[in-house]
Amino acid sequence: MASHLSVSLSTSSSETSIFPSTNRKLAVLPTAVRTFPGRTIKKTRTQMINVAHVQPPEVNRPHCSIRSTSFNVKGTGSTTSLDEEVKVDASGMEVSIKLSLSSTDAETDDSASLSIAVIGATGLLARTKIFPALFALYYSGHLPEKFGIFGYSRKNLTEDHLRAIIAPTLSCRIDHQENCEEKMDAFLKRIFYLNGGYDNREGMSNLNTLMEEAEGKFGANRIFYLSVPQEALIDVASSLAEMAQTQRGWNRVIIEKPFGLGLFSSHQLTTSLLSDFEEKQLYRIDHLLGRNTIENLAVLRFSNLVFMPLWNRSYIHNIQVTFSEELGMQTSARYPNGYGILGDVVHSHIFQTVALLAMEPPVTLDGEDIRYEKVKVLKSIRKLESSDVILGHYEADSGSNFKDKDNPMPTYFGAVLYVDNARWDSVPFLINAGRGLKKNRVEIRIQFRRVPGNLYNKDGGHMQNLATNELILRDVPDEAILVRINNKIPGLGMNLEASELNLLYKDKYNVEITDSYEQLLHDVIDGDNHLFMRSDEVEAAWNILSPVLSELDNNNVTLERYNFGSKGPDKAVNLWAKHGVQWLDD
């Protein structure tokens, strides 16, 4: 049923005039502001212009008078104002009154509750990641007291059926176990379901009706998580923009990667989205960016004096970014254009990591300030040369489930990037991203320059093989911060070795590391967008990859074959050496 709002007409008025006020008798009044006890009206944005004739008074009339009256609509966080502009003709006998009635919604209403719609609720992502993350937020007390979760798909299910599908995927915190079953039951009761059918406009209209019925109790702010195939995204987003947005709070839309399938399709997607939504409503989610290591980059850089003066070309020799997974993936279904790991990992996760590493200090920690600095970095990355890029595809054995011989696409991306600005001039950023490799590893390695005139390069005429200092930020297999230094081995003589100062999170912090989806959903609820790509970031990242994608489209690239479970293409070692870097795989 439609949602109606109770209106309180306790008003406050103020009048600004250069002459004393006079009594006026209006012949016409806007009916939208009349009071009827017990009546409710639906809040809409509206403007009305009326002309009223006022009986001439016995005294001199003012030439101009403006009256402003405002009232609140309870439960919405909005303010409605009524303005009168009074104009007097030369004879002072006739008054024209222009009335305007407008309503302004507050951007954020802390007292409002939350409705979360999961579009594609029966898909693997929703079942294994989205619903468990929402429950973790609920269990930890990070959802509003009043909330509703609305599953939406094309399957003919009941609410009880959906709840039965979701229930086995939920788990309570390791460090909290109190009232676990009660919490799960309470959470599942907040889940509703709608079979949206194949007409997205009709489906979204029905979703809006369902949400409004619940919001009679729960409130108005809405989040829409679009866990849908790329080809359906534009129509689904357009339909919900027209039919399912609330007018009583904010609306935020979460979009899963890939953000387009190249520069052209990405531009089409962005143009469509921005025709229906404001940029601040869009949250392009990449779960790899919700990892604690990524969140910690800015903290390390901008809150530790030991690193701040060293973070430039004068002290850093190279930066290595590694994304290595043992498992492969069937890529043709998700990336039909053949870009594989480029769209899945490189475009968003790798380039966002580079941007956070290389950006200038933002003015504040506000999301827009951080995104502004990230865009500057992405636009400063030098055009990729084919000689500085290696694309590979693993050779799976006959028993592997990850064979993709019919449509081979990149499962490995190796490249050397240069950021052409004053801070990073001539510093190579080496990218090593692949699947089907020897080990699971996700880390950032900052390698510093050698000490000029190092006294310990010679000892009694014998060369010492001294390693350079390194800062290593490791996410997988075990989250850690490592600082590699040269140190004297205890005992007689002067024998040195490279040692690590080790901050291993599992030893230091007796807490469970939150799932990345949980972190990012928490950020969306809070309106924190610094880990989500803005439209110009998406475009800048595709621009970097455009030369490589063009070569792929024209079949001018030979994918280097590597064995499943190996270190990757052999040519990668030669690429690092070409830029004066020895790849350290220990």
C-alpha cells in the first residue's frame, strides 16, 4: 500500500519588510497547507503560484514584503517552506502575491531506518557473501535498530524458502557467541522476498510497494545491491531509478564489477547510470578493496613520520604489487569479450592499489578528497607499451575443472607502470597478477634504494651481499606488516644478514578479521565512498588498459602459456630485469 505521512502544522513564521506590516485578507490560499485534524497527506515536491487580491487598507502600503513560513513533516527529516512575495502597484490599491511551496529532504536522517534490497537474491554471490555480511553487521550491532532486507529475483520462492536457503550460510562471530540462534532467527524474520518476473519496471514497482508496506514500521532510507549479470544492469538500474526509489530519505546503489567490459561499454554504462542517479548515490564495489591491508595504506603513509619523508623517488627504487591465486576460474561466462583477469582484478583492484600507494596527501579523509587524489594518479600513469606487458594463460592438466581451451583469455597480467609526476618520476611499479599459480599471495612490496656510500659494502676487502630495505604489506596468506633491515649476526666478526621486523596480525590482535563485504557494506551504510570508484576513476583505469585491450581485440597478442601451479610465464623474470628489478618470490 502507499505510504502516507502525518503532517504537523506547528509553524514558525518570520517576516522581512522595510515597512510596518499590515493586515491582508487573502482571497486564494494553497490547499496543500490547510489543516484537517486526523487527515494524512502524501508528501510530494510541488510548486504553486496563486494571485490574490487584497482589500486596500487605510494606511500607506509597503512596496515589498516577503513572508516565509516553514513546517516539518514528521518522521521524514524534511522541511517544507511557504514563501510569499508581495508586490504593490503604483496606486497602492492592488497586491500580487506569489506563493511557492517547496519541500527539502534531509540527506541523512539518523533517526530513519534502513531498507536493503538485494537484486539477484538467489545467486551465488548473494547467498555466500552478501547475506552473511549483512548478518555479521546485524550481529555486531552495526545495522539500525529498524531495518528490512528485501530479496528480489525471478525465481518462484516464498519468504520461508529464501530464509531456509540463507540460514546455513550464516555464522556468529568467533569472539562472540551469545544468543547466536536468537540473533539468527531475528535476522531471518527481517528478510522479505519478491519474485520480480521478467518485466523490470513492473517488478521494481512491486518492490517499491512491498518496501513501503514495511517502511510503515521501518523507515525510508534505501540501499539497492545490484548483483545481476552485466547485460541486465542498465535496464535494472533504470527501472529501479524510476519505480523504486524512496522520496523520504536517501537512496544508494551498489554495483558489482566489472564496471563495463572496456572503455566504450563502460562509457555507455556510466552515461546511463548518471542519467538516473547522482554520482554520490553510486557505490561500485570491489570486495578486494575491503581488505584491511588496503584500508591500512593511508594510515601507514599519513600517520607515521618514519615513512612520510621517504615516500618518493629519492628513496624508493620500485614498488611491487602481487596478486597470486592457486585456483583458476572459468572466465568465459563472466567475461565474454575475452579480457579475463584484466576486467576482474587489474582494472579495479590493482589500479586502485597503485593509486592509494602513489596519491598525494588528500586535504581531508573525506571520500571525495581521497578520490580526487586517486584520479590524479590514474591520469598520470604513462601509456602502456606492449613491450612492458605480459599476458598469459595457464595450461591446465587433463583432470582440471578450470580448462578453458575453447575461448582462452588472460589469466595472468604482468606489467611495469610509470607514474609521470614529480613524486614518482622513473620509479617502476611492477604488477604480477595471476591465477593458477604456485601459491596464494596478495602483498605490496616497497623496495628502497641502496644506501649511498655504504660503509659495509666492504669488510676487510670482502664484499658483503647486503639486501636493500623493504616495507612489505602482506594480506595473504597471513596478514602482516614486515620491515626488512640489515642486521649484525651475534658473535665475533662482522657478519650481516637481512632480518625482518614482523607485525603478524594473528599474533598481535586477538580478533577475527572482518570479511571484506562486511567492511564495504558498512561503508555504504555510513556513506563513506573512498574505497568505491567514481565515474572518472573508472574511465581513467580503462584508458590505461585501452592499448592492451585493443591489441587483444585485433588478435595481435600471443598469450604466454604457463603450467598450472607454476610461478607464471618465464618471460616475466626478463621483464623485471629489463627495469632493473629482481623479483623476490620468497
